[in-house]
Amino acid sequence: MDILKELDVIEKDGLAALAAAEDEDALAAWRTAHLGRKSGLMAAFDGMKDLSKEERPQVGRRANEVKQALEGALEKKLVAVRQATLEASLAGEHLDVSLPGRALPLGRLHPVNQTLRRIYAIFAEMGFQVYRSREVESDDYNFTFLNIPAHHPARDMWDTFHTDREGVILRTHTSPGQIHAMREYCPENIRVILPGMVYRYEQVTTRSEMQFNQVEGLAVGPNITFGDLKGTLTDFARRLFNPDVRTRFRASHFPFTEPSAEMDVECFVCMGDGCSVCKGTGWLEILGSGMVHPTVLRYGGYDPEKVSGFAFGMGPERITMLLHRITDIRHFWRNDVRFLEQF
Ligand code: PHE
């Protein structure tokens, strides 16, 4: 019977072609060619209708056998091809599970915040608490209660950001916090530092920004002297910079302190010889200070006949520049990770 021979050939050819198929695409094409509707096998099934009654069961059985043989072989080959693909990719990728993981980049504190924390720690050891005060202030707190009456030319020392609301401004320094602290604590003794952002409407240069931090300090109580001020601030500088750092006080003027002084530390670049950073003086200014003016004590609720006090205000950005020899204050706000990652 020709058709049985033909089925033998279909089976033999099919299995041979399958052996040559090496990937899933080839197997899909093979399925269409050998088991699809236009395949020789399907033609054999179709041809059965022309066979005699006697031939039909025999051919039908054989055709089904061939179909199952081809399908079974395809199934096996698929498994083998998939396994081979997996093995090839494992071998090619060299997955080494014993390697250490990739470290995630860690964030860190901004260099100015690091300086602030050191300042807090030093003053905490000397008994000063951190006192938080508002950034939006009234004209009275920022100026009048600090002994700078309306229209007084001393207001020109601070270029001010005003708001739409009459008398509401951004604080130009942390000194208004002195009044808030005094009014809250009076008649107790006070040892506080007041850190925070201040704002000045002025040109931005390598040495000055429109917004920056200050740390104010305030001590109020009986018998506080200028000696206490000098001792506290000199000790602070030694703890912050190094135990042998040289400091000096220069007479100055602030409306809210009397007498007033600015404190310099020796220039770290030239160690006092004079260079471009210290403009040839050998000294760098880090803060303003003085004995709290009697008028300010009175605005705070205290009797200047009974208590005295000292106050100071320093710029942590400037101090951070000195500590790390940073030459441009604008780096602090640029948010460039190449800069920030160095600290
Ligand atoms: N508030 C002053 C400034 O911003 C600094 C200062 C504070 C001076 C306290 C004396 C006492 O320049």
C-alpha cells in the first residue's frame, strides 16, 4: 500500500528535519511544515476518505502513530532546546553569587550643618541651650527692640527684605531672637544659642550670600562681665579650631551692644603672615559681640541695674569656609554633589 510507505517517509523525514532544528524559531517553523494544515501528514489524513473500508483502519492507525511520534519528538526537542538556551546564558553571564553587593550611595549632612552641630555641642558643654526663633519677623523685633529706632541710619547696616504686610520682614540677623528669649525667660538667668537662617537683600559675591545661617548667643544674669564674653568665645574658638589658635578682639559698634567687639581668628592659610584670603592682615573675622545694651535688656523685661549680659552672632558658613579652606560661599547653595561629597 503506497500510502503506508508514504507515511513511513513522512515520519522519517520529519524526525530528520527535527534533529536539525536548533532553536525555538526553527521548531515553530518545523511544526507548521510537519504538523500544520498543509503538511504531508494532514494530506494523508485527508486522503483517507478515498480509501476502501478495509484499508481505512490500518492507514488511520498508522497515521495516528506517525502524528504522535512527531508530536512527542517535538515536545522532547523543545525541552532540550530550552535547557540548552538557559545553560548557554548562565555560562555566558558568569553569575558569581559570592561577589559583594553593590553599595547604595549614602547621603550625608551638608557641611554647614556639620559645623552647626559642632557649634551646638561646644556650647552645650558650656551650659547653653538651643533656642529656636522665627525667620519672619516684625520690624520692631528686628530693629526697634534692638535699640535701632525707626528711620535711624543704623538700619542701613542691614539691607532688608520687606513683605507686602507693613512692618513684616525677613529677619536680617538672629538678634531679634534675643528679645523673644528674654521675654520668655524673664526674670530667669539665660544661656542660649539661637541658630537659623537670616536674609539680606544684597549682592551675592564669593564672600556674601542673600541667605545664610547665623548662630546668636545670649547670656543674661547677675554680674556677667566682658571677661565672661572673652573667656567664653576664646574657649569656643579653641575647641572649634584647635587648642592653640590665636584670637583677638577688635573694638566695633552695634546698636544693641555696648561695648561691642568683633572677634578674629588667625588666618589658617598664612598662619598670620598675611595673604590674599585675609587681605594681608593675618586675621579673619568670625563674629560680632558685645555686652547687651541696657535698652535691649529693658525691652526684654530685665532691669539693667540688676542684671547684665553678653551677646554674639557668628556666621557658620564663614566658619565652614575657614575649617575646610573653601574660597567661594556660593558653593553651599549650588547643590553640586561633587562639592558636597567631599565633606
Ligand atoms: N547681629 C549682628 C550682625 O548680624 C551680630 C551681633 C550679634 C553683634 C550679637 C553683636 C551681638 O551683624
